[in-house]
Amino acid sequence: MRLVFCGTPEFAVPTLQRLLQSGHAIELVVTQPDRAAGRGLAPASPPVKAAAAAANLAIAQPEKIRQNLELQARLESIRPEVIVVVAYGKIIPRWMLDLPPLGNLNLHASLLPKYRGAAPIQWAVANGEKVTGVTTMRIDEGLDTGPILLQREIPIGDEQSAADLFPVLAEAGAQLMAETLDRRYKGDLTPVPQDGSLASHAPLLARKEGLIDFHRPAAAIYNRWRGFHPWPGAYAYFRSKKAIFHRLQPAGAVRSDAAPGEIAIDAGRLFVAAGAGSWLEILELQMEGKRRLTAEEFLRGAAHSFRSGARERFTSELPGGGDDPQPGPGLG
């Protein structure tokens, strides 16, 4: 088919490549503009742009699309049979929805109607789901509310992080979109309306989501760490300094008289009390302005305090009150 592809991050690249392999005529790739990135803030191209350039495809990078008459005229001249949208990052306007006869088809990284929104992979893991998946749907004017075309389930391993799942779902989604286009072209698909009563929301991540609430059970904290790895991760405060937890895991009971956030040391291992009498083991952490440490290295550095018998603790409260001021990008 003759199509236009809209996408931006690495998650969208496998679908673009799979559609090329399937022989579709991709007349234009629409992606977001280059953005400043890295310490030097040099302009960086979106991964989809790099993949499109490698395939010698035409590329457009409009800053806005809703009232972009130049883009509208270009797409109307192409007359695509379908527009494929994968993690493009912008709302598709009405004029684009009405343009192709076979519609604007979207790949979404959840089993809709669950986890509508910008971060479905992260929230599925953070909420302890055992199964997620990919969905193709026809886009309407709502937020991930269009009728479902095809779905495929993917199990979530007990130790998998959101970062681990991204490439798995990207590849599964690429295959599903290729099948969707093939069956859509043959008229072998019946769109199924979503049941809005079963919907859940997966909003864009904020840095504050990584702040650990030690009143949660250890398993819930661990799931949120898996879901929010590598960003915003998991962090708390120790002696008025930020502590980032790079590796942690649920642990067996250490003692029964500890308050949430209280530290316990056993045979050179670092444990933290959590809610409902549960415990976490901290394996690697990084104090504000310092290098990443194993728990053993951290304990050696703080040995003078722990030997004194003081009950040290990690806290969820930002020193001085207020929100964490540090900005940061989401996984996208």
C-alpha cells in the first residue's frame, strides 16, 4: 500500500523497518524536529529520522501539525491509502484522520483499553501486571479510544523492567502492524469498539514517581522500581542527601520492630523496612554527588554511624519540604 509513517523514538523503528520489508510504499516519514540533547545540548535526530534516512525515505519534521497547511497540502498530494502512527508524540488532527480511506492506524504498547496514555509499558510493570501486549487500532479524536483491530499478549517476567520490555514489545508490535495492514487491505478485519468502563490511564512519567514511599509493601516498591527503570528510577533521602537505588529486591523479614524506611544491617548486607512488615535489600545505590556504590561499599563509608547504635533510616521526605526541583526526560 501507499502510506505515510508517523513516529519518533526507538520504539517506532522496528515497525518502520518491517513495513519496508513487507513491500509497502512509504511515501513520507513524519517525525518530530531535532532536539538538543546530552551535556553539550547538541541537536540530536530522532531515531525514526535516522532509520528513514538510512532507507532513503522522504522525511518531514514539522514543529506543529494541527494547522500546518504546508504539511496538509503535501499529504493530500501523496494521497496515502493509510497513515501509520507509532509513538509519534503529537495529537493527530481531524484533517489527517479524514484523509486516508483506510484510516490512521496506531500501534499502542498495551492491551487496550487498559493503560491508555503516554507510558503504558512503565505503568503496567509498576503496577505488577503479569501480562501486557500490543494493540493496533484505528485512531479517532479521543486519547487511545479508537476501535481495536488486532492484539497480541506478551508475558511480563518477574524480574523484567520496563526497559527490558521496550524492545520485546517494539518487535511484537512491528509484526502486528504488518499483519494489520495486510488484513486491512484485504478487508479481513472488523474493528471492535473499546469498552470504556475497563479503561485505565498511563500518564507521562514525572520525576516524583521515583520517590519511594516506604509505607508501601516491598513487592510494590520493587515493581515500581522495575517500571520506572531507568527513569525516573527509585530514590529516597539519607542524612539530607538524595540516594538513588540502582538495584534492589524484596527480602525476607529481618526484624519486627522497625518503622518504614529504617535501615538494618545483617552480615554486611543492607536492608530497609517497608510497609506491612516487609523488607527490601538494597544492592547498589548512589549518594548525591557521589559515585555508584555496592551496598558493602556504602556500609563501609557509613560505618562510624552504624557502629554507634543509632537507628539510621531512608526517608521519603525532601529536606526542607517541597517537590524535587530537578527536571528530567521521560522514557518517551
